[in-house]
Amino acid sequence: MLRVQTLDTSDKAQNPRMTPSFRLLAKRRFLPLFTTQFLGAFNDNLFRTAMIMLVIYRIYNDPAQEAAFSAVAGGLFILPFFLFSALSGQLADCHDKARIIRMVKTAEILIMIAGAAGLLLGNIPLMLLALLCMGAHSTFFGPIKYAILPQHLDDDQVLPGTGLVEAGTYIAILAGTIVGGMIAAEHAAFGVLLVAVIGWLAGRQVPPAPPLTQDAGVDFHIVRSSIRLVSDTMHVRRLFLAILAISFFWAQGTILAAQFPPLVKNVLGANQDVATLFLAIFSVGVAIGSIAINRILGGTVSARCSPVAALVMGAFVCDMWWTAHNWPAPDGTLRHFAAFMEMPGSERVMIDLLGIAVAGGMFVVPLYAFLTTTVSKAQTARTVAANNIVNSGAMVAATLILASMVHMGVSVAETLLIVAVASLGASYLAWKLHKACD
């Protein structure tokens, strides 16, 4: 069972020594971890985007095959989170987290050798195998990047550290996606190997983080351990509310991310450059919100801002829906960036998107900090792993709901309203968490 810590997260408990976020980047306790996770997220998206561009533009020439490939690729990447999250959390709590990081980054080099070969040869099964293995790589690294923070940082540094990790992840996703879409597959093959080696070198600099308990065993039964881990975690009310709220966020994010390309192309009548701009605005916005919340909360782990952030996010989504609903029907020619910016309402759409992203970052970062500060430091990785399992389920459920809505004829613009309504649920859960803890 999880051992829960008693936290004082009231306004009076704010630490006057609140650490500015960027100052952590100068500390050896944090910089190697930040660099390692940044490069890992960058490489994931560099490889995945290069693979998708290669398959869609140079191998397949059939919309049905392309759609099927995208679905299979997405499913393969998320599958390890279901299968191995419980095992990854147990191993991280029972062994030195820095040692596991070094093992995972060594595995990444081997995985990317196979992935690079797949890109060079145009071998789809080999690329999909590498993608599946990168999903496993992220599964085993994921719990550590949050769980190690309370072990390496002071109490007043956990929130800014979590914000930097979240911000760095989104910037890395943006950079990897843009680079993967711009360079040739041959160059991407060299790039993923180079980034994997640099990540391995950075991972070797992470300070030791030995296990804090000796009585926790590892259950290698995938199904039993997953059920037990989620059950034990969700029985703690604070964790139950935090994980559900985070899952709402990821479900909303899944729908928005899936709808960006058709929204830009079929509703706004713009080309791929504008779609890339949307991704850039969203990633930068989440990064801004992830860092700004540390300043607003004064370094204190608290959910008091999350209910309002969820409502603000929903309000911006509603405004984006209204703008998209009243947007002139596309004339068949996709507008480039300059032509899109001349359209009335274009700036409003980008402001809405930035507002959604900033509010989203401010909403989710304190909740992740809750996961690593509510339980004892010896069990933080298990808690993050349980959260990853539930989040993965929420993302799959959101994808299925979205597919059902599209099948029933729900328009792209109307799906934005559904995301806005879901913000009410996220706000309610965050408010319940605030009442329970603050």
C-alpha cells in the first residue's frame, strides 16, 4: 500500500525561498536530467515524424493505407504504457534511478540503430518495431523524470522543477516534429543516432538516486501488477482526484491534437505551414504556463489555481469554436501563412490557441507535482506509473470517442465544443482536490 505524506499547502506555508525556475538549470542535480529527458522527447518525435513523412510521401500513395498506418503507429507507441508502466514504476522505486536512466539510454542507441536502418531501407516493419521499442523506452523513463525530482531537489524546488520538465518536453516535441518534417529520411537516420548518443552522455551525468526502501519487491506479472498498482494508488483520495484531473487534460489534448490538421485544412482553409505554426504556438504556450505557475504559486505545491485554469482553457476553446464556426467556407485553395494572416479572425484564432495552451500548462503542472509529493519519496515512481496507465486509457478513450463522433457526422468545429464542456469536469475535479488538500 502507498504511504501518504501529510502536506501543508496553504498560503501560509509558502516558502519564502521560492526558487526561480531557470535557476535550476545551473544545478548539476537537475541539468543532466533535464537535458536527458529533453533529448529523449526530441528523438521520439524526430524519428516518428520522419517515419510518417517517409511512409506517406514516398512509400504509400493511398489515403486508406496512410490512415491505417497512422493508426497502427499511434497504437504501437502507446501500447507499452499499458503493458509495462507498473513494472517500470516498481523497478524505479527499488533500484537506483540514475542507473536505470543509463540502461534506458543505452537501449535507445540500440533501438535507433534499428530505426535508422528502417529509414535508410524504407523498411516499414523495422521502423514500426523501432517505434514500439521507443514507446517502451519512454515507458521506463517516464516515471523517473518526475519521481527523481523530490529526491534531488529541495521541497521548494519540486514545483519549478516539474514545470521545467513539462515545458522542456513540449518544446522538444515541437522541435523534433519540425525537424523531422523538414529533413530527408537519410539525414533523419543520422540525426536520431547522434541525439541518442548525446542523450546517453547526458544520462551518465545524472547524480545517483538510490532506492529509499528495502522492503518493496517487484511483481513481474504485467496484468496483476498493473491492476494492483492502479487500485492502491486510486484508493488515496488526493491521488485519485489528481490523476483523474490529469487524465481529463490528456483526453482533451488528444482530441485537440488530432483535430488541428483537419481544422487548419478543412475549416480554416490553410496549408501545412499554418498547421506547423499552430503546433509551435501550442507548445510554446504550454511551456509558458508550466513555468509561470511556479511564480504564481510561489513555489508551493497547490491546486488552488487549477480550477480557474481549466475554466479559462474552456473559455478560449469556446471562442475558438465560435471563430471557426463563422469562418468563411474554404474555396478549395489552401492559404499560405501570409494569406491566412490577412483573413479577419486569424489573429483571434492564434490568441485563443495560445490561451488554451498557457492555461493548460498552468492547470497540469501542479497536479504532477502532487503525484510526487503526496506519497513518500520511496514510492513516487509507482505513483507516476499508475498515473501513466490511467492517462493512456483516457487518451485511447478520447480517440475512440472522437472517431465515433466523426462517424456520426460531428464537424471538426463542433468537437471543440465537446473539449470545452470537458473543461468543466476538469475544473470540478481540480476544485475537489483543492478542497481536499489546501
